[in-house]
Amino acid sequence: MSLPQRLQVVERVVLSAGLDPYLSIEALSQYAPISTRQIRNLLTDPVRPLPHFRFGRRVAVRRSDFDSWAAVHRQVGVDVMGQIERLQGRRRRRRVTRASP
């Protein structure tokens, strides 16, 4: 094999990784079901502020930062039926113990 055959010039690079764009407040409100007012409140929240960048008066939030922030603050629903069954079981046991001498 000669040297020119082993070396090839790459004319184009195709990235298969997804992009991580910066979103404006308006774009973020379309990406997530949150109003622009609520997003502005989250930026300055003293307990759990939303990570963001300020470019002068403009605010940008990286999509991956928002996704990570939202995952940390995710709230899982309560198992209502399980709680009802546990409470009913407790009430039944209490009634039984009170009724017996």
C-alpha cells in the first residue's frame, strides 16, 4: 500500500450527537409547559434556582441544564390507593383490639 492510498482527506464531518442548544425564556416556555413568568421566578428562586446564563439583558438556559434541574426536582405522585388500604387496615385493627377484652 502506498502512502497516498492510506491517507484520505475528510471532506465532511457528520456529528451524530444531539445538540445542546441554549434556549431563551420564550423558547423554554414552549419546550416545557411553564409560563415565562414562572421561568423568571425560577431563575431567582433562593432555594432551587434554575441554572442560566445572562448575556446583557438576555437570558439563556441550556436545554441539558434545564432537563437535569427538572429531574432533580421531579415529584413522584402519591400511591393514593395504597395509603387508603393501609389506613383502612389500621382502623380495622384498632376496632378489633378495642372490642376484645
